[in-house]
Amino acid sequence: MSEDAKKLMSALLELPVAERLEIADNLYASLPPAPGLPTEGTPEFDAMLDQRLRDYESGKVKGIPADEVFRQLREARR
């Protein structure tokens, strides 16, 4: 992360939670679609979510606790 981005992040983390959520939502919405995945809000996207839920509920795939996912992401950025 650049020094400018680090300074901006520091300033953003000082904002109230509601404002940080609004900024995060806008940043997320500004990202391009992930390659190979259907666009959010399309029938294909809904079908993918339905299939993933069925796979999880049937035990075909196991969930990973969010804390573990975020820990792995933080480690991968180092």
C-alpha cells in the first residue's frame, strides 16, 4: 500500500462507522466484476448463489469462519 493510501486509510478509520460503511459500499460497487463470475443481480449470479448454498447445506463443502478468512487475507498481503 502506498504512503498516500496508508494516510487515507488512517483518516478513514477515524470516521464514524456509518460513514465508513457508506464509503466501503461505494468502493465495492466501483470494482469491476470478477473474471469468470456472473455479475451480481443477474439470474446467473442468483443461480450460482443457490448452488453454493445447496452445496453447503448438503455438506459437499465446508464453511470457513470469517475470522479465519480475514486472517488468511491479511497474511497473504504481507
